[in-house]
Amino acid sequence: MIGVDIPIERLRLSFESNLWNGKNNKFFGRCFRNERNDDLIPEVIVSGNEYQEVLLQDFNDSTVFFDVEPERESTSNTRVDAKIGIYFAVDLSALYPSLSRNDATETAYNDVINLINLAGFDVKSIISGFESYATWGYDEASRDSMSSYHLFKINTLVNYNLNC
């Protein structure tokens, strides 16, 4: 593993170890922006040249993946800033069964942001609802099947060593 994938994997492992334990979670690493039918689809490599789509998986209590913006800024000969969107599709009633939807939403944000901050990422903004997934192409049927889920994206910035 090299470059931007190092801090992403560190945060992914932190999510896996500390976030929503005992639930049916899927924490993916960095996705690739693959084109299909004139839409961008987030996909992760599962082995060799085999990809898996990670968009709107309603069979998990939570699905999380990372998207690195195409443009990165050099801050020195070996350091780079990358804008990384971290996407969440969460079934709040499964993750926080004793909380109201409003309380569960805010608790999810708090739980996630605490781990993001500990991993050295700078949180820049939160976008919620289907607007948070506007980068990605998905059909209306997928959208309808996600009605019990809360979608959100945490926009972050991370500075990493390009050579390690």
C-alpha cells in the first residue's frame, strides 16, 4: 500500500474496529470512479481486475466507502493534500434502535466525525440525503429501496506522504 491509500486504510480499519460493532457493516476502502451507461459508479477492486459496485447496498446496516477527488494539491516535494469524500448509507433504526431518527442522525455524525478526527483527516463539511450521493449515477428503483436509510457524506482533507 502506498500514498493516499495508507491514511484511508488506517481510517477504514478504525471504522471496522470501533463503529457500530455487532451490526452488519461493510467498510470499503477507496473506490474507483468507473463509467457505466454515461454515469459514474463507485466500485472497489475485490481481486485482480474484478470490481464490485458499492452504491446503495440495502442489505447492510451500513455501507461506507471513500472517494478521492481527481485533483490533488502538492504541498511540498513529497506531501500532498487530497480531498476525500467518505460516503455513508446507514440504517439508523438498526444502528441506534433506542433513539429517535433525529437523535440517531446526530449521533451517527458524532460517532463518525470523532473517528475521522482521530485519524488525522480534517472534516470540512457534511452533506445529507440523496444530494450527498449526487456524484453517482443510480436508478430510481435503487433510490426507492433505500427509503429506510440515511445517506450522508463527510467531506475531508488529508495531507499524506506521496512516497510512502
